[in-house]
Amino acid sequence: MYWKKAPLISLDWSSAWDDSHDGRCDPMGRRHSLRSAQHCCSPWTKNDDRLIEHPRWTLTEYTRHRSVSLLGRVLQLAAIWREDVDRVVVVGSHHDCVGWRLLMESCCHPYHNELSRAERGGKPRLYFVDDSLDNDAVAGLLDILEEHPRRTLGPDNRWSLVVVDTCNSPAIVATAKVLLAAMRQQCGGDISGILPWVATVTRASSPQHDFWQRIGYHDHVDGSASSDYGTSLTISAGEDPRFAILDAAGLLPAALLGIDIVRLLQGASDMSEHFCTTPLEDNIVLQYAAGGYGAKESSQRRRRVFQPRTKSLKSLGQWCESLIDCPSHASPIVVQLIARQWRRDALAVVPWHVSCQTTHPVSTRSPADLLSEAIGDNERSRCELTGPTLRLLLPTVDESTIGQLLQMLLLASLVEARMSPVEPSVPCVPDVPTLITNDSP
């Protein structure tokens, strides 16, 4: 045990089937879909087993080997950079950027990048650059990064670069080369001056992995930090890029933000244990997968529409779109995300003493009270307004809960892909022309 187990998230799927919408009676449809989900869970492939057990294996490796483990190296690099840099640029695929933004929004201050370095506790600002080859967005970011010559940079204005390539995208390499060239120019053309401030996350079999190693970003097998080389981390969670968020590709940006990645992985491990050991009727992974599949069988409702009750989860729906490919014209299944407890103290409404003959009946009620009432009103009217509904109930929004939620959605995508002819979506972009043809930055 690495951390005290947090309460598990729960799922209310009683409204996934409704006679007035689906034509499928409940609980008969529920039992049929659950059995289908359970039947599709056996046998798992070797790669599936690796994905299911990856959080636990990562934590076990960290316990046994500490500094030379993947988690130990990530934590060590994050600690060094938090002392020496104020901004970190993370380059990756669109899917990866959405995942990082989800972690940042759910586990950090809502306005993290707007806070001063002291208010952030020394944690750096993070900027995400995807593989869309957006010239103006990258040029605007360089305006901020190149404000000071690198020889005069200190902890308050130095920046570093993380390149994450989970799907061998030439666009990621092209964008990284642009940023590396700007960093090198700030150092007067000396490449050795930028190596300590660059980290790469690739697959060992990736052509890009060989490219980064050729220019000096070599793995440190002893886990030690070096001023002569950058840091290269290897993705180990199978070949599915969707699961990289709980591997080095997601853990390094999260650790730089000060997110407790041990609790994040422990939450994911708890969900895997729940999935593998909990009986059919209480297994929320199978329930979530069966809810979507059952609706698809009856009236083609298979596009999940997420309705978060907190802005800290607003990126979750966008991230989930890549888990199971689904036509945009498909009828929706609404997934409500409700946190039972706020991360911060509830705001109170201060009475205003103004002279007026009448007072609005809700003028003195707190936002928390109004939100609770709104959730109740939506629950009473959801059949008329939204049709089939799944309700994910989160004890709170923190690292452990987010780890559970991510792993639940990833495992459900494995199950649902087996239950349906719809193939999992692979969030990689097709080959695009490389903007810079030089082999070195």
C-alpha cells in the first residue's frame, strides 16, 4: 500500500435505459449488457494486461528501486526544474495536450499561470503546444520566452522544454526544432547550454527516440542528474497512446506542476483492483461500458456528452472523445460529472442592506445551495430533457479521484471496443511535411 485508499467514485446508471426513450426495459437490458461486457473481458491479451496493471507496476518499481525507477526519475527531474525554471513548454499531440490540461485544471489552482512564482510555491508555469503546426500560436509563445537573453536568465525567467511524442508525429519534431533553435540562439549558439533544460518522452522503438539520442539526450541508467546531457524517458505502458497519460508522458508534466503523482497512480491502481476483483453487479467499469453499449444496441445512442458540474473537469469530455471513435451525428448519452465536495471552502453570500420593498427569494442563498438545487432539478427533469443518462459521482476532485476516473474510462474503452465493432480511436495525426529539414536544432 502506497497511500491510504480514497473512497471510490460511484456510478448511477439507472437511467441509461428508460422505456420512454430506449424501448428497452430495465433491469432486463441492464443485465443483458452487463453479461455482454463480462463476456468480452476474457481472455485479455498480454498488452491488455500490461495496460490494466501498469499503475500498480509503476508504484511497485518505485518502492523497490526509487531513484532509478521511472517514477523516481520523473520526481527527481521535476524537483530540479522547479528550483531553476519559471516556465516549461510541453510539446505533444493534441490528445496529449488535452490530457495535460485536464490534469492541470483538476489538480492545480484554477489560475495557476497567472500567479506569481511565490504564490505558485516555486512551481513553473506550463504552456502546451500541440501538433497542429499553428505558426501564430508558436510565434506568440516565443515572444514571451525570448524576452530575456539566456545568459542573463535566472530562476524567475528561465524556461525549459519537454517533448512528448507518443505516436511518431513529424509535426511534433518540427515544432520542437523551432523551440530548440530559439533556446539555442539565446545561449549564443552553444548547444551544451540548453541540454540540461530539455527532456524527451518517446517510445524506445520510435525513430524520434533515436533522433533525440543522437543529439545528446541519453538515458541515465543510474537515475543521476547530469549537466552534460538532457533527460530521455521511455514510455512503457504498451503501444496504445491513449494510456500514456498515466505513463511518463503524463506524469512528467503533472510532477512539474506539483501534482502528487503517487496518489494519482494509487487511485488508478485502486480502480484496476476494483475492475479485476469486484462482482459484475457492482463493477463500475463494466457498468459504464455496458451503459454505452446497451444504448447503442437499442437506438444507436453511443456518443457520450459530458456535463461537468465543475470547470475543473471541463476538458474531460474532449479527452474522452479519442477513447472510442463515434460518429458526430449519433444520438447522445449524457454523462453527468458531480463532485460531492468542493476542493475549497464554500463561498458565502454577504447580505446587502439596500432599501427596497422586496427581496429576491434567492438573493441570500450561497452558490453551493443553488448548485445543489440545480442538480436536483436537473435530475427530476432529465428524462424529458436529455434521455439516457449516466451519473458519475466523485467524492471530491483531487489526485486520487482523478486517477480513478482516468483509469476507469481507459479500462471501459477496452471493454467497449470488444463489445462493439467500433474501433478505438488512435489519436495520431497523419504524416505532414516537416517544416525544418536540418537533422539538428
